[in-house]
Amino acid sequence: MTVNQRQHAGAIRAFGVLIFLTLFTLVLSVWSARASGFFDSFESYAQGSLDSTDSAGPNAGPNGGANPWFGANPPNLRVVGAENGVTPHSGTNMVRGCYNCIYDNDVDWFNLSFRCATGGVYSGSIALDWWFYDPLGAGGGGDYTDYIALCNYAPVPPDMDYDPTPNWPAFNSQRLSLGGCAVSLDPTTTTNIDAAFYQARIVGATDGINEAGWFNLTNAPRSVGWHHARIFIGAPNAADTPASFYIDNMVAPALTHAAINSDGFNLLEINADFGNTSGYFDDLAFQDNATPPTFTTGPTNITVLVGSNANFSVSGAAGTPPPSYYWQRNGVGLTNGARISGATSARLVITNIIAGDEGTYSCLVSNIAGVVVATATLSVVVPPTI
């Protein structure tokens, strides 16, 4: 058994949609049992302003009502269908800021304390997962600033979405951001930003590229299209609680850093159209009590004759939520068929082996908190012909 993160990084991205669908099911099942997570693909909203606080919008609602998204000076995020050559990552809806407006600075919030934490805060072991669409990529210019953040803000009421004064949430002790921050009117934010890459922010970090705490994710180059993003907060450890930031490669984080915050997290924030080019967001998932997957025994190398059968298995997998399995051969995902079964289970079976089945087989054990990879080789013996 071997674990080789580099070999499988590209293959992880290809499996993003499949992993997302499984995580969707797992998060929903956990949510229904504990009301401590959420999934939102924006399918339940009318197209137009997303804000519950937009009295003139199609999704207006009471404080603490069915619509959890709120913001100051609406409209902020807009619910849209396919447009401008962009199709939602799933379903028929996605969200964006004001389309190609100039520094519209659209912000919507989700009160994690009220909606998920029964009035408390999250100190660790949480994961936030989403998809975003970059319309420019590395070659299209730098005027793209869309990102999502896990925050500790105030006031964040424990028993309703927002202070009814209204006194809108503002920075209190932390904001962990991930996405694109290629332009801003604040020079302290844009200093040393490299628009060819995506960025992460840890407020208070002194080892970033500027005093605002931004980091260039040089192992996450920008490109046009949908991208998979994740922030995972590890086991609570006061200011040293680890925060890992992922883009596309869900095996190896683009950055892991101390969260520099012992106050926990109580708010989710979507920031859109802080530049003059609009991207899109879709398929947000949040999970508490999240622990990365592990396994005790992986597949072993085997040698078989042509025409016989081969079995690979992984045992002792654990994690919260329970992990899923995805098998690959030479980095390419396998699907069940006439000779292959168990492509998404702990045990892979290949019957009537042919010479072309020879190669490296990998099992990706995955949940919203991470991925581990176990590999083994299949050697095929072809008897000589007489």
C-alpha cells in the first residue's frame, strides 16, 4: 500500500462532481439528524435578489424565516440560471453579484450560530465546501475579486439571523477567506497579489504577502471554469487550530496555517463583485464534527493469469461523515460494467482479466474533510502460445 498525493492530484479534480453528489447526500442525512450542517444549491429560491432583507425582492422573508441569506443594502447576491455562457454547476440555479458592475461589493451572510450551532460557535472540526466559476482565468486580467469566508463577527445573534435594529455583522476577531482577490480599492489588500493564482486570507497572519493577511496560492493557478473550493478547520487548539485551504486538489491543501483565532466561527460570508468582473457560486455544503478519512488496511500488489479474476480492497475506513470510495486505474476513474464491480465501494472486483488491465489501482477514500489514497499494482501474466 502506498499513498502518493502528487500522482493523484489531477484525478481528484476529475472526480469532483461525483464526490460532491455523495457529500450532498451525507450532509443532508447528518443535517436531518442533528440540524448542524447545511447544503444549498440555490434551487429553492426564485431568480432575482437572494436577500431575505430585500423587501422588494422575490426571496424576501422574515428574520429567522425560511430564507437564511441576508445582507445590508440589497440586492446583493442574485439567483440566476444559465447565462453569459455559464451553466450552473448543478441544477438550474447559481448565484452571482451584480453582473460586471464596478466594485458593487455585494455581501450576503449566513448565521452559523443561529442556523447550525444552536446559538454557539464552532471552535474546530468543521468543513465548508463550495464551487465557484472564474470567468477570466490567469490570462484574462486581474479584475476579479470573488471569495467566501468563515468569520467571527459581531453582532451575530444566537436566536435570529441578524440584529433587528438592524446592526449588521462586522469583523470581530477572524475572517478566513478563499477565492480570487485580484483587485481592490484598498492598497493594503492588493499589495503583492499575483492575479495568476487564487488567494487565501487569514486575518492577523504576519507571514502572508501583505498586512491584510493574504496568501498567493502558487499551487492553485487560475483558469476559466468551475473550481472546487474547501476550508477545513481541524481539531480545536485555541489560536493554533489548523485551517486548511483547498482549490481543485482535494488531496493536498494549497495552504495549511494556524487560524490565529480562539474565539471560534459564527458566520459564513459570500463576497461578490468586489472587482468589475462577476463570477458565480454554487453548491455550498457545511459540516460540523468533521474528521478526515483514514483506513487501516489498503490493497496489496497482486499477479494473476489472463482470464482469471482480481480483487482489491480497503478496510477499516473511518471519518465523519463516513467516507466514500472511488477506484482508479493509472489515475483514471473506473465505472461498474461487464467485468468491473465495486468501483465506488471498499472492494473492487475485476473478472476475466485481460492484458490491458495491468496497471496501478488506487482507492480514494473521501469525505468533506479530506481524501486519503491507497494504491497497489496489478500484474498480468500472459501464457506463451505454442
